[in-house]
Amino acid sequence: MTNEWPKWVRDDGSVVSCTEKVKVMSENFDELKQIAQDALEDGLLMEVSEQQMREALHQLVEQLINPYNKI
């Protein structure tokens, strides 16, 4: 299955067009999707609410920290 990830853009709106950068981003998101899918399925098999699992995954993303944040 091929995922169609968004066109990656910089803060100024210009498109990230470097083939290697786009390839790395796609691979990262493919891996993240599979890990999240596995976690969801594990939770469901352990009888955790699907809604709670989805909310927990959303919260996880919201808690990510940008170590390169411009001050």
C-alpha cells in the first residue's frame, strides 16, 4: 500500500523538493503510521476503548517538542 503524504513545505511556504529529504519524510511517516496502527490494534485487543486510543494518540502528537524552535 502506498501512502500519499502531503507536499512538505517550509515555514515560508516554499516546497521542500530535495528527493532525499522527501524520501526520508515519507519513510518516517510510513513507520509512524505502522507503529500507531499496531498500538491501536493492541489496545483494541486488550479491550481499551477505540475513542480513548485515538484521543491518546492525538495527545501524544500534541506533546511533541520542537527542539529547533526559533527564539
